[in-house]
Amino acid sequence: MDKTATGQSSVEALDSGMGRGRVFHGALHDHVDHGTATASIHGIPLHFADPVLVTYRSVGIGLYGVAMRFLGMPLEKVALYLNSSQVSSSRGTSSLRQALHLTFREGYLAPYRVVGPASVLAWFFQYSVMGLAFQFFDHGLSQMLGVKPVYYGTELMEPATTTSTRQQEQDDRSLDYRLKSSFKIMLAPILSAALETMVSNRAEVQRYYGREQFVRIEQFIQRSALSKAAGFGMAFGPNFMRNQIMCQTTFVLTPITYKLYFPQEHKNQTTLFWYGLGMNIFVGNVVAITQQALWGRSLDYLASTQAQSITARMHPQNTGLSMQDYSRVIRQGLEQEGMKAFFTIPKWSSRVMMNAPVQGVLPWFYNEVLPLGEELVLRTVGSLIYEPLVLAFREEGNQHIFPSQPATKKL
């Protein structure tokens, strides 16, 4: 279809029922594939609209994350205690009862009192960075390698390629293309999770220990201020692995499998919601719970090391947890409780209760709710920012920067 600088074809596509997310993201796909900026959305060139939409989606995910994580703090504390060495199935009472006692021993509002400004900022940046980072790395790597980004928005509702089309694609695309695409699909979540963990790990550790104990632990670790801000040395590795697993599940596995394998006649917002929730509960969290347990046990080990140094009146140069420490934590856990140290139904259930309402609903929110506001955002940015810039540059005689009638481009 033809898309001109006036953006009329976008409106026609909306009116014909293609949907907002498909119009905008389809245009972005074309921009990535062809590497030009002659097409536009509502009069805004794609090279200008692309970062606007990425920023909008990232801020939306950040606000969503703050609200949902704060409301779910009691569930988070129960899950953290259940996945730590402070709760054990060998102590006579149920693990869940032990975790509930630890969570509410200082009152029903105790889980909320550990939330400080650092946690609020970390939640916002954790979720906004997760969305922004994945989009940035996915689109950037796709453009660099010459492959398509992961499916998004109403693309998920479109039929998977037919047999003949799929055969044609197999004939057209070389082994080199498939290797590049697979490499990008693996690398984008890894880079996104690393950035997310650097933003969130310190605040998560603070919520786990509580503010006072966290200060003592942080003083105990001899690292640079920058390393401490990123949470290095405080169970960073298990947190990164957990975030990578959940990023893969949310932004790669869920949209790709839903798009390609979910029955077309049953595709709608409701099934996407429940499919994303199911993938989160029964795929992502089944694997991620092992890393969550290792994270909690590692922090308990770090706290015990700090307490022993104080008792012995020693001040060792401790740089935080190392690979040898992780190995020791895993070995001790297996010796004491076997596989129950890292995976039990209560551990998994608590992780699901904490994570599923936020992370499980995220694919639906990202692919169905956020696209609803993209048209308004683009029109607002166009009228308040882009159009004044165009007028200012044209008045100065810089027509070549903002041409009045860019070439028409077929999408």
C-alpha cells in the first residue's frame, strides 16, 4: 500500500480495521528492512516517529511496573523468604507459614515499609529499561544484521504464513539469514537482562535485607561506588539469569509461539492475555525459580559472612559474592535439603503469586494496551514538537533537512 507524507494511508488502514499497533509497527518494520526515511506516519518521518514510540512504550511499561510491584509487595516478601535459607521444610512447620510469619512479624504494613524512593525509581527504570532495552537491542541488531524484529502488536493476530509462503521464504532466505536471526533472538534478551539487572539488583537487595541491614552489608563490600550502584557482588549473577529467562519468555517465546502456532480462529485479546499468563507461570517461572532461590540463599550467605567478620572483629577485604561462593551455596543447599533447596511447589507458587500478576500480564499490556495510545502520542508530538521544528528550519532556509513533500514510498 502507498504511504505518503500526509499519513492518509495510516488513517485509512486504521479505518479498515488493521489496528493501531499494526499500522505503526508495520511501518517501523519496513523502515528497518529498507533503511529509508521517506515514509511517514501522520506526517512524521519514521526516523523521528521510531524513537517517539519506543519512548512512549518504555514509559508506559515503567509506570505499569511501579503500580503493580508496589501493590504486590506482601507477595514479594513471602516469595523472597520462601526462596531463602531462612525458611526450611525441616523445621517442623510448613514453609509457607514460616514465610508469612517473617513477612508480617512487624505488622501488616511491614512489607510496604521496606519500599523507599530507590525502589520506586528502580521499579520504573527496571520495567521501562526492560521494554526500552529489548526494543533497542531487537531493532538495532535487526537493522545491523538485516533481519526482522520480533512480532509486536496486532501482528500477533494475523495468520501465520501459509505453506506456500513459508516454502517461498525458505527458498529466499539463506542459512546465513537464519543464523543471524537466531543469534539476534538469543543476544537481545541477554543484553536487555544485563541492563535491567544493573538497574534493579541493588534495590531488590535492599528490599530483601531491609534498609538498616542493607547499609551494613553494603559497607562490608569493598567495591567502587559505581559497582555498588549496579549491585555487583550482591548476588548479581542469579538475578541476571532470572531476568534473562523472564525476558526471553515475555518478549520472545510468548509472541513468536502465539503468532505461529496458536489456532487462528481463537486469536483475540482474551486468549493472548491467558496465553501470556500461562507461559509465564508454567514455562518462565518453572526455570526462573531456581535462580530466585539461589539469589536468596546467596544473600543469606553474604549476610552470615558479614556477621562472622564482626563477631571475630575482623575487617577482611570482601568484594562480594564470587563464583566460588555461588558453588559453595549450591553445594550446601543440596547437602541440607536436596533439590528442595531450589525447587518446591511452595517456592514456585510463591514466585507465581509475586510475578505472574505483573510479568504474566505484561505481554497483553505491551501488545494490546500500549498500541491504543500510539496514534494520540504521535499526533501530539507532531503538533507540539515536529511541526514547530519544521517551520523553524524552513524559515532559516534549511529545506533539505525537512523537505516539504518527501517521496512517496510503498509499504
